[in-house]
Amino acid sequence: MKKTLSKNNFHSVGNSVIRNDVIEKVTGTAKYIDDYKFGDMLYGATVRATVPHGNIKSFNSALALKIDGVIAVYTYKDVPGKNEVPFILNDYPLLASDKVLFHGQAIALVVAKTPEIAKFAAKKVEVTYQELPAINDVHQSLKKDAVKIFGNDNIFKRYDIIRGDAENVFEKAAVVVEGKYTTNYQVHAYLETQGMVADPQPDGSIVIYGSMQCPFYIHDAIVHILNVPQNKVRIVQTTTGGAFGGKEDVPSIVAAHAALAAYLSKKPVKIIYSREEDFQAMSKRHPSYIEMKYAADKKGKITAAQVRYILDGGAFSTLSPVVLWRGAVHAAGPYNIPNVKIEAICAATNKVPCGAFRGFGQPQTTFANESLIDELAVKLNISPLELRRINMMKVGSRTATGQKITRSCGLEKVIKQVVQKSDWNKIYLSPEKRTGTIRTGIGIAASFYGVGLGAGGKYLDRAGSYVQVQKDGTVIIAIGNTELGQGVFTVISQIAAEMLGCPYNFVRVLKTDTTRVPDSGPTVASRSTLMSGNAVRNAAGIIRLRIDKMVLEMLNVKSGAVKSNGKNYFLSSDPKKKVRYQDVVKKCYGKRINLTSNGWYAGEDVTFSQETGQGNAYYTYSYSATAAIVKVNTETCEVSVEKLVSGHDIGKALNPQLCEGQIEGGVIQSLGYALTENLIIKNGIMLNPSFAGYLIPTSSDIPEIIPVIVEEPYHDGPFGAKGLGEPPMITPATAIANAIYNATGWRTDKLPVTPEVLLDIKKHLWKKI
Amino acid sequence: MFSRFDYYAPQTLNDAFAALSKNGNARILAGGTDLVVNIRSGKIKPSLIVDLKKIKWLSGVTKTDRGIEIGPLTTMNELAESSLLKGPYSLLSYAAKIMGCYEIRNRATVGGNIINASPGAETLTPLTVLHASVEVSGNNNKKLIPLNKFVTGPNNTVLSGGEIVTKIILPFYPQLTAGYYMRRARVKGMDLASVNCSVLVVNPNNIEKCQVRAAFGTVMPTPYRSQKAEEILSGKKITLDLIKQAASVINSEINPRATSLRATPEYKRFMVEYFLKTGLSKILGVTF
């Protein structure tokens, strides 16, 4: 697509059509997994470890089995295939055999006639342990004499990205700033907890229904665990009540538990987690520890960046290696820096395994680099905006991995609009000039985001589709990506309508099912619009060629360009020559023309090499910046966020209202990450596994949010679109931290910034004076 | 998961007493906003629930010779909207108004709030500074217990198994007596108080007779008042220096527990002076 793209050229894409799942969700008729019932259905409950690290000394299910209504208790011994959940390193056992590595790890499954009996019986299964010393944090984990819980060094994965000669530059640099940053866990807090139903079929196959992001991951997991052929497994996504990465990796565990129980009991088995169980056992955003350094010349040109980035992976690696990778390649920030040294490590601890979460490692590294950029601005005595303007990525810049940005880079426009819409120039004052008990502050943070899996999951970056025009002109579509509330089914429908030339509301997207299209990779990495969008564009384009041929025939012309306004086809050269969409479809059916097609799309190739840490990491990037305006009570140290202006270059907004919704949702999630969400795990035990103890923002905490969309089209995206799912979660937290600094002069090195954290800083500053 | 229990909703207090005396493992249900949560988490496993909601006279706010009488089943929203809880008592209706969320305030009762006796309970510090007394009825007797003797620790009161709280009584106060309730919560919407405080100034316009009371929640197992600190502030013109002295006395007396997840002991200690200063400043209309 060219830059002259304007939405006036389209009848469907670019419009804020009402999302196609809204009625069922708003009226409460949508069917979530707990609404599914099957005849003779049994219920599963999980027996979980009660110590953070230990050898299992004894296991006794006799008491549980005596309880009326209990059908069976299954352990690792009953797994017909491999007792491991396939992620990347396959270190996570489906059910613990001889040892447990975190409090809450699954040991056995109780299957009973009611969920109440199953849960009661799970507590009656007796497990004794020989407790072992537990690793509570990454510093302890990486010590030479530490207990080893993974390999011989407790390191799940390590990456080194080296460009130029950072060490040498730091020695001679005019200005150097450095900082150490820590960020805490974040809980996905999806409304619907994890849940699955496995339904065994008479032919020996099995169907899994459930709340999920990645049906194909689950498909692979079931094959691996049950040791059955690929074609004996079918995974169907049910309406999913929130995901945010939390339904990406760990649902494979829940599904495999249900599948195992159903396979062995030969009855449908449902497993639904309680909120507390979901908190304790499901994945989280990784806590991080980051050491960061920037060098600059006196004019503010950044000459080098150095990062030591450590993630707390928890007890098993799940997707930690790729979370680490994404954070690492973006760790230097959205700046053109010639010398970069990034060392990234994910270490094992005896805590809940961390995994995918919207932003995928980038909220952590962004907190470090964007806090430090602000520090650098202070040291250089230039404004934080000016420093960013001098160094920000533009066409022609290179990333930390040496990738040259050749096109579709809207960072400059994004920052410009965010500055304008936040009234930055009116509000900004340096902290020394602020007075009073309640002080206002404004801060900014910027980021870039590699769309799709890139080199982190290169072979998975493809997608299939199936498009079928029915006799009455309505359309059925199957894709491999899932609807998580982000609105992808709506956007897919818009793309199909645009390509086929039919009204948007003629299109229906089927629930995602692994038997309809080939493995299309996961619904993650803000990739669905790009990948499935292109796959649908491909399939619908094939059908459209056949339709156009028929249109010409019906209009009695030999050749010419056929256009559509969503109702009629007409000749580009003579718009009066038109024919109704449904009449063309009818004619095609009459003439036995196939209006069905598969589609396929594979992302552009990437060249990043793990050995050198250099090369193209992603085929394109989205760019974002958020400005935060806060009020800080300098007495109580309480922070009130007043306004968040969040700007995003996403290539093309196929549905602007949905894009704004994504931005608002991500911004709010990031607000919680910044201020209140504070999961506490002490000696391996989670102390606040509930919404009374773990505080996400309430509606009263939501400030004015101004979403800003910038369109720098990506030539290979559907109508120019890139991706937007995750970027809104990446910058707001750091913008808030920078705004707190601007209000008070208090620089936080940790998230969340609770009043306690600010009080510590305040006391420390007083001591200095 | 819920354990099994019987449910009984008596029409009269006598029927309630009869049911309670027959079952040693019975629990009283008022609003249920604590009880049901505790049953669900398995913290308590009663075999009988006695629901008092059908005994209508147990709810409502009235004015009698004894003072302002509040029925234990009066909900938070009823407290918040009561026309009798104005002036000296307005801090109680304000505390009720910001507790939990609207839906919880429609259920939660003042009797349940004081009997659950959470250290940060919203109504406890206002009732403490208002010198509330609690009328406890047994099968054949009735006694009036001052609130500070009624609450004995977190989730603990002197109430024994067969007894029911039947009234909460607030004494009359001179005109112009005024109070202020403050709390720190982690979010602006629904949260439990991390630390809270009620300040009451009796006779604010008469320096000699002026009496300052301040009760702090979550800094000790039960709402804490410092006699020494109140003496420092009472009967004289209040200055920032006196407030600092009083705060320092309170801080030497309290011992906030380190295991609270809602606020650190350091933060709670820091808030003592802030609460005193803010409360007195709002009540007296002066800036310190």
C-alpha cells in the first residue's frame, strides 16, 4: 500500500463498524466454557504442592478414593505419552513425579461426579515431602553455590546482543548515566478464569473446548501427552473472557489435565479454576532486575547503551526464552544507538512459572531505558522531549540488532501528536520549580515493538484461512487466530467484506477450531490482524477474481477493472454499469463456479542470528509513546493519574474504534502495573492471591485517556496494518513514573510505585539535605 | 467451596436465641459480606446459619432519651443516608458512605462490621471516638458494653455464642461538636482501608472545654486511642507543634504489625501526624 492510502477508497475497512460479538457479550448470552455441559460429564480438581521445593516422600489417595462420588485419582504414572507440557524446553512436567519446584505445582488429578466433591477429595489426597532449600529470587539463583533447580546454572536462557564497541565508548564518553531497576509480577486478571472441557469420542479421538489464545499449542500438547496422532485431536475455542497472554501458554496444562482425565475415564471432564487457584498456579508477568547505562556526547547524541537484563522465570521455563528475547532486542529503546551491549538472562526460582503477558518483556525493559533517558536529559540539562527527538528512530536508523529501519516508522509523528494533545508545552516545568502539597507533573515514555513473532518464532509466523461464499451471498470464514475480546473477528470480517465486495454484516467468522485451517501459530505478538488478515485477503482475493470475471460477463464487457461499494459491483471506467452483489453470487452458483478458497500467508523472512545477536529481528515495527499527567500528594505520597495520552503508529487502523478500545484497555492495565498491582510471594508462598489483596485499577481510578492513532502503512500488511495488541501496555507505566519525577523530583527505580516507595525516596532526599 | 449448613430465619429474637442455644456451631447472618466470604474460603464451617433479617426492629436509626440508637442490621447505605447522623455524627455516615462499593453497602451492616472487628473496619474508629456502647442481649439478659471493651482483637469481641447485639448507642453531644474520618486505600474504588483514623473535637469553640479524641485503625489489633496524646491536644489552642508532639507520643505507643499487605508499619506511622493534622484542620477550619 502506498502512503496516499485514504479510507475513502474503502467501503468496509477503516470504518468503526460495531463488533460482531457485541450483542451476545452485552446481553450475557455468550457461551463461556463453564456454560458447556455434556452427558455423564465428570469434574476434575488438581492436587497441588504445599511446599515451594521438595522431594515427594509419599503419595496416598486411598482416603480420597473412598469418598462417595470420586471416580479416580490420576498421577504422572497414568500419562500414556510424555509427562511434559511441550513449550520450548519441555522442563515442565504435566504432573509432578518425584519432586516439586513451586508451591501450587500440579501433582495429581481427582475426577468426581461434582466439582464440589472433586475439590473436597483433592484436599484429602495425602502427600508428604522432604523439604529442600528454596530459591526466592534471581540474585540467589545466579550465585555459584546456589541450589540447582534447572541445569547446572539455573539459567533457562541467555542472549547477548553486541553491536559496535560499547565498553570502549563508555570509557571516553562525555556523559554517562546508569541505573538499577526492579519490576514486580503482574497478574493477567482476566475476568474468566482458566477452564477446559475434554470430550472423548467413540472413534478414539478427543475434542477439547475451552478458554484459550492458542488452539494449536494445545493441539500439540494433547498429541504429546496422550501419544495419539495429530488427526485424532480437535481443539475448539469457546468465547474467551480475557486473555492478555495468560491464555497463551498455560492453558496447555489445563487442557492436557482435562484430556488425560477424559481419555482415562472415557467420560467428558470439565476443569474450571477458582480465582485463587488461577492466581497460584497460572503464569504471571516476569519480575525483572535491570542494570542499564547510556553514554552520550555533550549535545545529547546517545553513543552507547549497555543493559544487563534479568528475568525471574519461576520454577519452569514455559515461554521465558522468547519473552526474554523480545525484551532483549528492544532493551536499548527506540533510539538510533551505534554501540550496544545487551546481556539477557532468565533464571529459575522456586516460584510460580512466569510466561506470556501483553508486552512480553518490553514493559520491564522500557521502564529501565525510558527512566534512564529522563535521567540522561537531567544530566545533559535538556528537556526529555528534546533528548528523545535527537535520538529517536527514523527511516534509516538501526536497531540494537543492526536492523536498518527502511520504511513505516511513525515515531516522530507519534511523539509530536502526543506532545500536542497532552498540552506538554503548557504543563511542563522542571521539578525544582514545582511547589505546594499537591504537585502536577508530566512525563513521557516511548517504545518500538516488533510485530509478530519475528526471529523469536520464525517458523510459526504463518497463517491459514478458509473463506466460503454461501448461495445467498453471506460468507463463512475460518481462521487460525482466536477472538479474545480484541475484536479480530470483526476486523477479519471487514477485510473479507472489502475484498469480496459484500456488506460487512454478511460475514460470519466461525469459532476457531484446529480442524478447519492448518496450524496458524499462536494468537499473540499483536500478529492476528497482520497474519490472519493477510490469509483472508489471500483467500477472498482468489474468490474475487472469479466474481470479477462473472461481473464482466453479466455486464457484457470483455475487460475492465471491477470495483465494489459493498452492495454493487461496477465498472471503474463506467460506474453506471453495475450489478448487485447477490445477483453475481447467484449467477456464479448457477454456473457451478466455486466461491470457496483457502488462503495462506507467511511473514517476510528475518535474519537475526542467535550466535551473533545481530540481524533483522522482525519484519516491521509499531511505534508508540505515552504522555502521563499526574498529581502527587507530597505529604501522603499518593499519586493520582489525571490524563494519559497514548499514541501509536499501527500502519492502518482497520477499525478505529476497536483500536481506541485496545489503547484504552492497555493503558489501564499499565496504570495498574505502575501504581497498585503488587503480588507478594514470600518464601515461595503467594500471600495475596485474590482481588481483595491484589488491586487492579477500579473505574474510579481511570483518568482521561486520549488515544492517538498514526498511520505509516506497512507495505505487506493488510491495507497497510501492522499490530496494536501489546504496545498500549508498554509505555504508560514508565510515563507515569517519569511524571511523578517531574512533579516531585522523586525518581523511582521500582514498579509498582506505591506510596511506601515514594515515602522511602522522600525520606532519603530529606536525609541528603 | 461451601460446606453444608442449615439455614434459619427467625421472626423474633426469642426464636433466634432458641436456635442459637440448640446449636453450638451456629453463626449469625446479618449482611453476609464477611460471613459468606469466610464460609467460601473455608475459614469457618458453621452447621447452622441464623439469618436475623426478618427481625425488622433490629435495623434503623432512631433518636431516644439515651441518645442516637442504631439497630445492628442497619446497612452502610442506610447509615450514609440517615438524617439523624449529622453534625457530631457525620463522620460515621461518611465512613459508611465510602466503605466497599455501593452493592456491598446495600448489604453490609454496622453490627456485622463491628462484630467482624477487622482492624481497619470502616465504622470502628468513628464509633470509638463517639463513645458508642453496644447493647448485648442474651436469652434472659441485656447489658451495655462500651465499644472499646466490646472489641478485644482482630475478628474478636466479648460476644459469646448465644448472644446477639441488639443496639449501638451513641451519646448526645454539645452543638458544634464535629468529627472527621480519613483513610488511605490503594485504589480510589473498592478497597479495604490500609490505615484509617477518626478525629472528634467536642466543644471546638470553647478552648477550655475543648476535648480532642483520635482513634486509629490498623496500627494496633483494635482501634487505638492515646490518652496522653489526647491530653496534649485537649483544652488548649492547637498548634502544629502540639500535633507533632501528640503524633510522636502515639508513635511511641503503637506497634503496627509488619505482616500487613496493605501498608507498611513505616507508612502507617508516617500517616499518624498527617491524619491528626488533616482531621483537626478540617474540623477547626484552620491550616497548620
